[in-house]
Amino acid sequence: MDRYPTFLLLFINCVFEEVVFRMTIIYLCSIVISHELTVIILSALIFASAHILFFKFYMFIITFILGFILAYIYLSIPHLIVALWSVIFIHFLAVYIGTKSGIIHKLTRR
């Protein structure tokens, strides 16, 4: 009974993080910089830089790769709503599997 509110909160967190954080950064970068690959790399670096402050270096690499993939999806799919929901689904699935399997707990433990 307790797992459904946690499941819902996890989903809301993923949606909020994608809409507010990642999409804003990607589209602000794309307004300033016209070269698409530069936008993707810069966006992925910004995502990953938040993680290197709190976690180990390999978390920075993992987050950079995931951010690179997510930014590429945002900029390559022409329909924004399809891109947004596909990225939210990937993000949610990664967090959910990582939480259930204990991988996130092992990676973030100091």
C-alpha cells in the first residue's frame, strides 16, 4: 500500500526534473549556440556537473552519458511532446530500476 505514493512521487519528480531542469537548459543553450553537437555536449556537462559535487567521479561519467543521450533525443525528435514523454519514460525507468535493484544506493554510498 505504501509503495504507490512512492511510485507516484518518483514519477512526478522525473517529470519535474525533465521539464524544469533539462529542457530549460537544452533550449537556452540552443538559443545561444547554433551548433547542435555543442549544445548536446554542453547540456550533458551541465547535468553531470551537479552530480560530481555530491557523488563519485564514475557517477559524473554515467550522468554525462545519460545526459548526452537525453539531450540528443530532445534535439533530434521534431515533435516536442513526443520527445518530452519519451525522455521522461527513459529517465523514470532508469531511476525506478536503479532504486529497486539497489544500484543507486550502492553508487551514492560513501
